[in-house]
Amino acid sequence: MVFRRIFGKDKEEIPQWDEPTLETMAVGCLLDYDLKTWEVIAQATYDYDGFKSREWTLRSGDIVRFLEGYEEHGQMHWTLTREVDWSGLDEKIGVQIAEEGDPPEDVRYENTDYAAVESTPGLYYEGNRENGREFVSWSYEGADGAVLFLSQWGERDFSAFVGHVVEQYQFSNILPAAKE
């Protein structure tokens, strides 16, 4: 009761808060990765016919990366990618997608060979928007956790992302967004 007499309330009444995690980050959160502090500047959700993944856009100075996470069999899986210029890929990839509906099984980018893993149509939800944008995604894997994602957003609207698999422990000091 001494605590109550001094501060006028019980210990149980002291405010509590949940520290953000990679899974619960929101726009404005800060986190450390690879000796840099990153700010979450956007978030999105991908819906692959009921299988969902989340993506956070991270910025450190002029550098932008995309952290994507999904849960499978009770375990979180993470990739960290950067957008690459489509023209840096083999120009035949877009032509083959337009003509045959799929890119090649094997792709080479920046001296790394990637093998196709899966192709999936889905919906992309930016932020809290209720209407998703249709797309088709092709996932590729390379050596040592390298990943490559190709996306088609329209007949001739493509994007490409390259990166690698990351682990949750590689991120630290996740701080909540500042209250305005």
C-alpha cells in the first residue's frame, strides 16, 4: 500500500504497451537492419486466393527495400527485395509472357541464376484499401537464399524485384510510429 499512498494508484494501473514486431509494424515505425535505421513508409497485403502475405516498404535515406512476410505451417518466412529496372532483365522475358502466358523456367540476373518455383495470380491491396489490383506473380529462387519476383500488372505492365531470404533476428530496435 505504500506505492498507493505515494503515487495514488496501484502498480497494476501503470500503463502497458505492446512493442511492435515485424508482423505488427505500421507506417512510421523505425527498425534497424544491416547497420542502418529504416522507416516503414507504406504497407500492403497480397492475397493469393486466400493465402495472404504482407509487405512493408522500408526507406533509409534514398534506399528503398520491400520486406515481405507470410506464415506457413506456424512459421514466418521473410524476404527483403529491391525493385530492379525491367530493362535490366533479358528482353525476351516480357515477350514470352505476352505470347505464352509465362516467363522462362530459368532466369539470369546480375550473374545469378534463378529457377522458377511457382506462378500465382492474386490481388494487391495498398494500405487499407478495400479494392485490390489484379496481378500475376512468378517466384524464382537462386543460390544462398537469393530470390527474384516477376509481376505482371497489365498486358505490358511488368515489375521485377530481386533480393534474398532474411530472418527475423536480423532486425532489431523496432520502435513504434510517433504519435501526432
